[in-house]
Amino acid sequence: VWYVDENVDSDKCYPQIVEAAQLLKQNEVIAFPTETVYGLGGNALSEKAVAKIFEAKGRPADNPLIVHVASRPHVEKLVTTIPKQADQLMNAFWPGPLTIVLPGGESVASNVTAGLDTVAIRMPDHPVALALLTAANLPLAAPSANLSGKPSPTSAQHVIHDLDGRIAGVVDGGSTGVGLESTVVDCSGDIVTILRPGGVTKEQLEEVVGEVKIDPALSDDGHQPKSPGVKYKHYAPTAPVTLVDGSYSFIQQIVDKRRAEGLKVGVLATEESKELLSADVVIPCGSKEELITVANRLYDVLRKFDESNVDEIYSEVFTHEGVGAAVMNRLSKAANNRIIKE
Ligand code: TXA
Ligand code: MG
């Protein structure tokens, strides 16, 4: 573990970052903080390095990786063209929690793109990530640094919990800001399409490029998603999660019934409900009125339920507006789409 202040100056030289960058150049894999979640980075130009990422995470080989860059010239080397809308989005949101799928990808290792003729690229908005990318002077393929299927890591402790002994090291830059993965948009067609909701909202994208579509696979199981990762069960704690869309008394009835049957029950609550609901374990995840805080805490809360050994978890639901779209997308996946409506 290399400890680095989260406010490093990305132009200066830090021995910890130089050491981590050296290992990346030797095709080892290293976890590092970004503003969304921790990533597990490896040289995107090396088949061997990328294979180590898939192996450490236990990730299915048909799920392509995001390539992280620190500067625009790196992007130009990785794609065949930069469509106008992609250029506008990069100018508006980079560095930041937006991943852009572009035509090309022949110049990265073939296992990065899992055989697709597009490549997903993002410039992270985190001084430590930018410093590491600059020091390594390589594009870094980096999925979230969790075991496949587990909630993404928002702290170095989460990474160590999942990947200790499986990777060459972790750069610990404290906990991440956004707390959910980047928004993934496809810019290889005519209309910009959201493949995965995240920190940048549909409304924000529309202000820059006009009409934005949402991949129909996000709301309908009949469609094949364009973003392969979206089809997997994900972000899940060990105990089954069920969303409950109803009043506090309705949620309480369900919890009471299951506890009467002898189960240890957890509730993912809000600031508003934490005193009103009773269960074996009640963990608030922020205020219903402050979705940015809910996003920031969600994965940590899901992991806390694992530590508390509950048998079942019931979760409140949130608005689908703004960042709520990303929060509800991740919660629905954690719940494998189980929802009870009053
Ligand atoms: O915030 C993030 O995006 C974090 C940090 C580390 O940057 N990374 C992350 O990576 O969430 P990962 O591997 O967990 O998710 C990558 C997503 C997957 O859903 C994958 O299928 C999709 O991006 N993806 C990658 N390349 C793609 C491509 N060429 N076309 C469509 N989807 C792609
Ligand atoms: Mg992931």
C-alpha cells in the first residue's frame, strides 16, 4: 500500500507514485483512486497486463474495460475518429465521471475491448489518478477494483478486502467522491446513447449535445445491452436485497414478519427513516433529498451489511431524477430486480 495525499499536485514527482508507475510499466496491476470508485489499472497496450486484471477480479472475458488517459493526445492515438458530439462531451465533462465509447481500439490490447470495434475512454478527475497516469505515461485499462459481482470499492480498505494477495499494490488516496461508477455513453452512432447511468446525468448531457437516448436494455430485459457489463448481476452484498416501494409502515410490516420467522433482517434506510424503522441492523445511506450523498455512501453501506451477517436486506427506493437514475440502477442490480410495491 502506498499512502498518497488526495490533493497531490499531478505535475510534481512523488516517490510512491513513481514506484507504482514503475510496476505498471512492468505490466503489473495496481489499484488507484479515481473520483468515482477505485480502479484496478494495467497497461492497456499489453495483453499480459490486461489478462492479469481479468484474473485478479474473476471478470468474464466478454466484458470490455475502460481505458483511462491523462491527456487528449493519448485519446487520438487510441481511436479512428472523434465524432463532433464526443469532442463536445470531452470539452464539457473531462476530466470527470464520463466514459465515452468511440470507434477504434485496434491500438489497445485485444482483450481490453473484448472483440468489439469500439473502445471506451475516460479522463478521471482525481489528482492521484492523473499523477499516476502521467508518471506511467501509458493508457491504463481499469475496471472497478472489486471482485467481480461485489460492490465497487470506494476506499482502499474495500480494495484490500477483495483483492489482497491478487494484485501488485494499492495507491491509497482516501475515499472517493462520486461513489458510483462513471456514466458510459456511446458516441459511435448518430445519437449519443447512455449505456450505463452514473455521475453525469442525462439532463447534463442534453445541455451539451441535445437529444440523448437511453439504451433500451437498461429498462427492459428483452434487449441485448450494448455495454456487456450491464447484463451481469452486480454490486451485490451476500444477503439478498429487496427494494420496497411504499410507506414506512409497509416496510416495517415486511421486516416484522421476516423477523418473526427467525431471520436477521437489515434495512437500508435514509436520514428521514432511520429513527422510525426498526430491524436487526438499520443503516442510513443519506437523505432522500440529497442523492449525491446517497450515491457517495451506497457501496460502503452495501458492504457494511456483509459485515453484519444479516440474512436479508430491505431497501428504501429513491427518485429516478438526476443522480437518482444511477443510484436506482445500482440498487436494482444489487436486488436482482426484486421489488415489492405497496
Ligand atoms: O467510474 C468508472 O467507470 C470506474 C473507474 C475505475 O473509472 N470503472 C468502471 O469500470 O466502472 P468497469 O469495468 O467496472 O465498467 C466498465 C463498463 C462495463 O459496463 C463495460 O461493459 C463497459 O463499461 N464498456 C467498456 N468498453 C465498452 C465498449 N467498447 N462498448 C460498450 N461498453 C463498454
Ligand atoms: Mg465494475
